[in-house]
Amino acid sequence: MLSTLLSQIINGLVLGSLIGLIALGYTMVYGIVQLINFAHGEIFMVGAYGGLAMFSYLLPTALKNQWYFALPILLIAGAAVSVLVAVAMERLAYRPLRGAPRLAPLITALGVSVALQEAVRVFYPNATAALPFPNIFVPGTLIIPFGDGIPIRYSAMLLVVVSLALAFALNSFVERSRMGRAMRATAQDPDVARLMGVDPDRVIVLTFALGGALAGVGGILYGGLYNTVNIDMGFQNGIFAFTAAVLGGIGSIRGAIVGGLAIGLVKALGGQYLPGGTAYDYVWIFVVLIVVLVFRPQGFFGETERVRA
Amino acid sequence: MTRRRTIVTAAILAGALGLTACGTNRNEGAGTGGGSSCDTSKGTLVIGMVAPLSGSLSALGLGMRNSTKLAVDQANQKCTVKGYKIDFQPEDDQATAQIAGQAATKLSSDPNVVGVVGTLNSSTAQTVAPILDAKKIVMVSPANTNPTLTLGQAATTAPARPFKTYFRVATTDLVQGPFGAQYLIQKAGKKNIAVINDGKTYGAGLAATFSAEATKLGAKVVAQERVGEKDTDFSGVIAKIRPLNPDAVYYGGEYPVAGPLSAQLAGAGLNIPLMGGDGIVDKQFVALGGRVGDLATNVGAPADQLPSAATFISDYKAANFAEEFSAYGVLTYDAANVIINGLATAVGTGTFDDSKRQALIDAVQATKLDGASGAVAFDQYGDTTNKVLTVYGVKGDNFAPIETGTFSGS
């Protein structure tokens, strides 16, 4: 039925834009330092908990029910917490390993991921179990009167709009601004970029901070949409985001968004129409990944791997 | 990224997954302590527990831990087991079969462990029961409801008891699923039911027995769907069942999924009740999105309506535990007492050694306990003979009992 198809496409786009938003962090960091930052999913998770802490402990009760106050405050809080953690992670865990064999920072990333997850579990009150997340946008659902009706939650629309807007902004920043040019230069050849006066440390910190901010915003939007957060959310969504980044071509900003949307659509439509139903929807994501990588190992928009010293 | 690196990454990732799950939190919890004047000259015997003390199901697991602690403390005060002090050793399984297996191995390697209370999940019991059975350690679960644990793989056609040391004071899904179906169809008048489960032993089993009875009672099961136990996005499943116009959703699984699922059903304009089994009966279900009107069945009768549970409730309050006794407190208290009383019978005035383990199993098998949940006794498979269940509905911010009944076949 057409209305079901359209609903599933919308579901896919909602999930896909969230995944794309997280994938941007993976792809940017990889582009600059060739590191698969597996702790990036955890940055997304701490952003959500940061926003939740802001809401539960700091936000005056009078503002809690007024989304136009609460939402920007929470987004800023979530992004701020994520940026702080991402920058600290770069400074404490990855910078000392700059120049080390590539496996060393990779393992470190996994360690950081476990450490962040456990830190939230231990130190955030009651975080051992899933916690309810407040509604931070217009509550309720718009039902488009078409066929059986196509429901879209307002908070899902918010997620799509904000994600795509941020991705667009990031793309313009990297393409147009001076700092963006420094980023692209560092990605292309760090040594020559340094000779041209680019400070690689600043570029790398900026990259982690940008990725962290996007992930933090994603964490808040995720909490607002599903009204629940748990310490596993970073791991699960991080894996999809990483897959999206690889699918789209790791290092490519457009690729991350397209990869995210592709994964969202495959999951939603695969769950509806392919054998096995929703029980196997995750399987189709990886089937698609494998098929794409067989024919296009660099992903949709990726460049073929350059040989580097 | 080259392909080789992908493989290496995947391998490392898999390893890390295993590692994340290894932390165990040994936590004794507050209690009254054994400041009594019993003769404990013969030493210490240990009652273990395997339950989720952290993680998403910890609300249930911590209530189980406290209730067992209460029973053990009382036994120590009353000198129930002559000559021995009983220690309580709770182990966290994080609701994960693999971690539960480690906990069971740890407990079973201690020669002083005589019995284990737990587990909460049927899936963890499938790992724990064989380990304890091999060491002849009695296991009494207050919460496992999957039929195969006592009746074997062919539970309905050719029941055969797989574990001689495994008992449970909870009724099974062979009873609970149909009991839920009878209420939802005959009392609540639902006709088109979408059934969703989480694919785990408990959830899938419950969904299957529910569906069979629902079909038998003339209702239509319009969809059978599965979600992941760690999923938070159910938009795909909901979009799939929405055009089928269900008038109720039955969910086999636990509250961390059921709560958000209920909220998202409403979010998609499906204002129909969600019903589940004992795994969703917790306040957290409502906090995570469960709506007023959602239903659930639970094994046993509600604690505050049972005259037999009054003492337990007041004792529990007096012990000042930080957590509520939750859905399984009463049954857990009984499960612990089954082991303690069995131990008292088996030990008598003698000493406990490995040769007494069979005596303990026999004593538990012959249990006639006037417990907090009512009369506790076991049939030849180790199942409770008490088939009392209760239907609950969400009122305000928690479940409130609607009606209690004894399941009488179908």
C-alpha cells in the first residue's frame, strides 16, 4: 500500500538523518587524521546525558514546559558537553599517539569508548537503566490524510530539519571558510599544509570539536524523539553511523549524509518488504554495505585510498 | 580503508564488545545483619543469587536481591539452619546469558554454595541451570516463565524435566500467555491483535502461547513482528502494523522496550492498549512511555492484597532497603525461604557436605511452604502448583491490579 510505503520512507529518512549527523563526526576525523574514532558514538551518548542533566538539574521548572526556551538551551548544553568530551579525548588520548602506528590510536578509541560508557554508567544517577528523556519540542503527531494516514511526529520533523541544516552548514564551512580550507589542506597533505602555515593541532582540535557538536545535537534530538536514553545508545547508533560513513565514502561529508539516509531507508523498507521482516532489518544494512563495497570499495563519494608515508 | 583493515577493525570491535560486558558489581546491599546469638560453630553456607543488579532490568533485580537478603537475615536471626551461618552472595548477570554463565560458574566453584536464587530472565536461566545442575546446586527462580526450563524442549507434547535441581515459584508462559489472551479477548473485547516480541527466550515464548490461545478464542492475530531488545526506534514495525488496524498490541518482552514502544504507538496515532507479561510490570514502564490503559499479566497475586504477604511487606519496610521490592519481591522471598527451609531439613542437626546435596534437592522437591505468595509446592517437573495470576492496568504512574484469577486450562 502506498501510504505504508510513504510512512516507511519517512521513517527511514528520520533515522537516516540522525545516523548521517553522527556519521559526519566519523568521516571528518578520518579525513583529517585517518583515525576511525570508535568513541564517537559515545560522544553522541554523553551529549544526550548532558542535555538530560541540564534539564533535570539546572533548567528552572518554569522553562521546562516551554520548548522554545528549553530546546535551544538543551541543544547548546548537549553540544557543549560533547565538544568538551571530544576535545579532552583528542588532547588526552589521541594527541600523545600522533605518529604512532595506526593500530595504537584505533585500540585507544575502543578503550575510550568503553571508558566513557562506564563513566556515565557509574557517575550519572540511575544510568544503569534506561532513563526517560523529556519532550523538548511540540508534542504530538501530524497525520497526513493520505490512504491510511501517514503519521509524522513533530519531533521527527525537527530532527530531519536540524540534521540536514547542520550538514549543509558544515559543508559550506569546509568549502568556503578559511579554517575549512585549512582542514581540507590538512586532509590532503598534512606536511605541505604545515609548510603553508597551517597549524595541524588547531585543525585537528577543531575537527573533533565540530564532530562533537554535531553528535551532541544529535543526542538531544534523539532523546527528544524517542523519549528515552541509555548508555548503549552510542554504541548501537555509532556502528550504524560508522557503516554510513564507509558506505558514503569515508572522508566525504556528502557521503556521510547520503550513507546515513541510505541506511535509514534500507532498514525501514527492508523491515517492511524483505523476507524476515523487522527481525532482520539490521541484516539488510550490512548486506547493502557489502554489495556496495564489492563494486565500489571507496563508497559512494569516497576517493580511492592514497598511499601515504 | 583497505579491506584487511576492515577485518582487523571488526575483530577488535568484536573483542571490545565482549570486554564491555565483563564488569561485575558485587554489592551486598543494606540489611539487618546477623547480630544474633545462634550457634554457628559448624561454619558458613552460602546462598547465591544470579540476577540483573545493573543494567536496564536492575529495578527488578535489586528488588530480588533485597528480598533474598531479608530472608537470609531472618533465617540467621531465627537460627533456622542449626549450627551454620548463612551468607548471601548476589552476582550481577546484567540480564545477559554469557555474564550469567560466568556468575554461575563462580558460584558453583565455591563448595559452600548450597543454593542459588534466580535468575530473573529465562534466557539467563538456560545458561545457569545446567551449570548448577552439574554441581547439584539447587536453583529456585522467582521469575523464569519459559516452559522449556522445567518441561524440556517438547514442553507441550512430551514434557521431560531437563534439570533435577531447578525449581521455580513462578507460573510459566504456558499459563501466562493464555491467561493474558483470555482477559484481552473475553474481558476487554479485542479482536485484531498485533503481536510483537523481542526474540529472547522469554518474549518469544510468551508471544507464541498468547497467539495460540488468542486464535483459539476467535481473535485474529493480524501481525507477528520482532524487535531488538536494545532498539529504541520502532517506527518501522509500527508503520507495518498500522494499516492492519489492530485494536490491541501484545508485546512479549520487557519494559525497556515496551515503554517506548507504547509511546511510539500513540505517537503514530495508534491509540490502542499495549499488553504484556510480567516483564513489563514495573513503574519504569510508565516512566519510559507506557500509557494509561496499557495492560499486563503478572504471576502471583498483588503483594498488598495478599494477607500472607503482609508480614513480608512490613519486614521489608523495616529493613530500610534503598530500592522497592518490585514485581518479584514476594516470590523471591519465597524462593529464598524454599532453599533455607530445605537446607534446615537436609542438615537437621548434622553437618552439610556434598553427600547432603541430594537430600537438599529432595527436601526442596517436597516443599510445603506457607509462603508470602501463598502455598508453595512443586510438581514433578519443579514447577509451582500455585497457578495464580493477576491482570494489571496502568493507572497514573504505575500498574494497579485489575483482577486476580487462577488459570484453569483452555
